Amino acid sequence: MDTAILATLALYMLSTAGYLAYFFLQKNRLQQAGLALLMAGFLSHTAVIGIGFAQKGHIPVSNLPETLSFAGWAVAGAFLVLHTRYNLKVLGVYATPFVALVMAIVPLIPKTPAETPAVFKSFWLVAHVTAIFLGEAAFALAAGAGLLYLIQDDAIRTKRSRFFFKRLPSLELLDATGYACIVVGFCLLTLGLITGLVYAKSYWGRFWSWDPKEVWSGIAWLFYAVLLHGRLTVGWRGRRSAISASVCCCSRFWG
Amino acid sequence: MHDIVLIGINHKTAPVELRECIAFSAEEAETAVAALRRLPAVVESLLYSTCNRVELLMVSADPPASVEAAKAFIAEFNKIPREQFENALYVHENENAARHLFRVAASLDSMILGEPQILGQIKEAYRQAAAAKTTGVILNRLLHRTFFVAKRIRTETGIGDRAVSISYAAVEMARKIFGTLEGKRVLLIGAGEMAELAVEHLLRHAVGETFVANRTFENGLTLANRFRGRAIRFEEIAEHLKQADIIISSTGAPGFVVTREQVRSVARARRNRPLFFIDIAVPRDIDPEINRLDNAYVYDIDDLKGVVEENIGDRQKEALKGERIIDEAVVRFRNWHQSLDVVPTIVSLRQKMEAIAESEIRRTLHGSSLPPESAPALSRMMGAFINKVLHEPTVFLKQDGMHANKPTYLDAVRKLFKLDE
């Protein structure tokens, strides 16, 4: 099991190297290699999680390393989907190191034995956890797109950094990608919250118990709701919305 | 062997006053190549003439005589004394001529590195010459290689990628902001060659409606008609900032025509869609402070010049890659050209036949009742056979008096027997 995780990590790191080299040298082959490695890493990662599921009989998110691993898997998967949809190669420069970093932490954390397996056996919980994690992954990518937007905006505005100017795509594309990620993330988060409420009701007998995790999720949901509402009504976009998306995502990961 | 001779002048060796004296129009070029082809030493000929160069390509059995004849021809045709242009002429032969032509066609020798027109001009000249049948085996091959090399350099290097004029640089910037320019609205304030050129480039990218604002409304109307746009009054500029996405300004106004406050107040009405200001005027028309606002970008003439300089630097780097591709192509062409001589052709023809004979003898001995001692006799017989077969072709290819057609025959022989594998 550990060797499989290490193999996955190695693939992600190589993929990161491929994307970084592509960013500096601008050779398409490097990007293709990076993508292929990422796919290989994602497959082996899927296998790791699948095995975990089979062994424990529930979704493997009962301790911190497992949770992190699942989050990394979600981000890798979300990026692959986004890549096929938008062909935004350059976002890999953000996504692959992100995933590699998350996975690098996994083997370092001592495993605390899981105590409450009974809680994890419900369908609602699996739906809840998966939706929440995929939603977070989408938000993480939105933050990445926002970050790239800010760099490109700065490059165009200050007229100095031709390095980034040449390598990054148009502001419009970065903005549209970030927006799409937030919409998807928001839908998934909503779904995750609903399934979570249903699950809480069925297990603890009440919908909401003011648990800090719940509160954080609620705040994040409200925040993204405001962000989307602002965009739809008065067209919030550009620097400010990119900053908000990035900041919000960072705070989520702290939570 | 028939040599390739290239003789010409270009922007580096001659000033425009001289180039325009020697330039050939398309019809003149046609008569010129035909006349040159009639010179006794010249077997094939091709001439291309652009505003930056006039070059004449010839295939000749006697290069010095051809060069002399060409010079006399240029002097006579253009009615200009020889001394006036002789110093500006350069002459390249064979390998160097091929290299020069490759570099010209790939636009590595152009005044503006990587400009795409020259290739089209050479193609057109070649089409004409081929139609007039003044080119033959050697120039046909050389020109086809040239087009191939030029295309390869264009696709494999970034020689033509980045904008190297102010107006194109403006379009390049706009595309980095908007992605696609389709449907984006353009507002032209004032008039001027560079600004109008930028609008034309933008129109080619399928931008949407165009507004033209001019102090004199009638002038604005004329311009608007040209761009199929709409003329607006100067006082309406602030109102139209709500609709326009790209603003190009080029007026003689002493102060700012668009202020920061005007742009800030339309942000909400625009739903924060980006605004791109291109300020070509000196003194500037657009308040540079606008560049600090969210979703608003201002580029003045110096900024655009900076972009252009940077891009020219990029093209020079890419040109080095182009030179490597050319080196490779020159070697390959030289090998082919040198093989197109009588002796190497006969040698390779003989080698090919000997190889066939040898393998057939081996097969015959292998599967039959012939005793192994008969091998030398068989070899002798095959040798004599090959000598007899090759006798007539050798005599024919070596004879004099078929100067003009020699490369054609040699090329045919090489193709018939597949000697270039």
C-alpha cells in the first residue's frame, strides 16, 4: 500500500517536472509527457483509493493522510477533466505541483487508527464526502486560474514581464476558466452540503449541530454564492474576483 | 557540370535610387528571362524583382561569361551605365547561390526579418518562368527545395510569430486581453496613418461595430464610411465608452481626451468588461492613470514600440534556428547537384548493374546443377554484357554539343534507374 502511494507520488513529481520544463522551454512534447505522467499517476492513485475502499469497506477518509490523499486525487481528476474540456495546458503548471505537494505530505503523517467505521457506511456519507472533495478540487483549480490571471494582468499592465506575457493565455480565457471552476465547485459544494444535512439527520437526528466544520462549510458556501451573484448581476470580474477566489480557497484549506 | 549562378542587388548593397532604376515589373521580368535564356551560355533562367531586391538566377556552362552577359543585359535593358550598378552587385555560385536563395525565400535576408511576402513573390516569378519554359531540371529542383525549406522554417521556428509593427503589436496585445476579437467594438478617436492601419488589422479579426469620433464631423464620416462604421460627435466619446472595447486614439489635442474619471464611471454600465486603450498620439490622449483601474489597460506609443523591439529580438533568435535548417538543405541540394554530372552518373549506373549481376550470379549458382568452377566464367560474361549495354549511353552522355539538354538527360537517367536512393 505504501509503495503504491510512493509510486503515485513519483509519477506526480515527474509530471510536475514535465510541466515546469514545458513552461520554461515551451516544447509541446514536454507538456504531453507531463500530461501522460499525470494520467498514469491518477490511475495508480485511483487504484490506491479503490484498494483502500475494498479493504475497509468504506470510503478511505477516516484519518488525515487518507483525507489528504483523497483531496489530491480529486484535484488531479478535476484538472484532467478541465484539460480535456478547455485545453488549458498552462494550468498544469499550477495543478501538478499542487497535487505532488499534497501527496508528498501523505506518507509523512503518522497514521492514527480509524475509530468510527460504522459512521462511514452510509450512502449519504459517500455522496457527501465525494461531492465536497470534488467541489473543493474545483475551487482549488479556480484559485489557480485566478492566480495565473493576476500574473498575466500584472504582466500586461506593467509592460515589463514579457516572460509571463508570452507563456500565459489571454485574460479572457483565464477568467472564463476560473468562472467555470467556481460554478462547478459551487454546485458540488451545494450537493455536498445537502447530502451532509440528510446524513446528519439520519445519523444524529438533527440537520445542523454548529460543529466548526459545518460552520466553515456554510460560510464558504455563502461566500461563493455572493461571488457568483456579483458576477451575474453587476459583472464582478477581473483582479478583484480573482483575488477573492484565491483567498477564499486558501482559507478553506486551512479550515 | 552546369553551374548555378545568382547575381543581384538588394537593400543592403544598393540605395533605393539605384534599386528602382534596376527593378523589373512583372511583364518586364517575363521578357527579360526569355531574352536571357537566348544567351548562348545560359541554359536556365529566373528573375525576381521586389522593392528591396532584384535577383537573377541562371544555370550556365560558363559562369563568368554568363555574369558578363547578364551585366550587359541589365545595363542595356534598363538603359543605365554599367559602372553605376556594378559595385552594388553580388554574385554567388552553386552551393552559395542555393544558400542565398533559401535565405531570401525564408525571409532571413529581408529588411524586416520574417516578413511573409517575399516567398509569394518568388513563387509568382517561378510560376511565370516555368510557364515560359525558361527553367529546367536544375532550377525546378532548386526552387522546389526552396519552397519546402521556407515553409519548414515558417512552421518549425517562430520567425513570423510575433508582431513587428506598431499596429500589429496593438492587435497582439488586444488578443492577450480579449482572447478572440470577434464582435469586440472599436472606437477610433481622431485620425492618422498608424491608427487607421490598426483599425484595418482589427477589422480583419472580425471585430464588431466601429465608431469614429473626430473634431470635424465630416472627416469622421469619411473615415467611418471606409471602415463601414458609424461617425459620432467628439462630445459623445464618454457615452460610447460604455459600448466600445478597444479605443484607438490619435488626435492632435494638447490635453487628455479620455480621463480616468470618465472610465471609472462607466465600469458598472460595462459590467466590468475589459477596456483596452491604444494611445498613438503625442502628446498623449489617454490619461495614463487609467491603466491603474481594474479591467482597463492603456498602451501608449512607447509601450508599443517596446513590444515591437522585444519581438524583433525574438525573431532574431528564431532566425538562428532557420539558418540550421538551411545548412542541412544546402548540403542535400549540393549532393544532388554534384551527382548531376556525367562521370558520377555513369559510375553509379555501372555500380547498380554490377550489384544486380552479382546477386543474380549467386542465385543461379545456388539453386542449379552448375559446378562452382563456372563462377568466374559467369562473372566475365556479365562484365562484358554490362560494358556492351553501357557503351552507347556513355558515349551519348559524354558527347559535346548537347550542352543545353545535358542536365535533363542526366536527371532522366538517374530517375529511370533510381540512382538517387
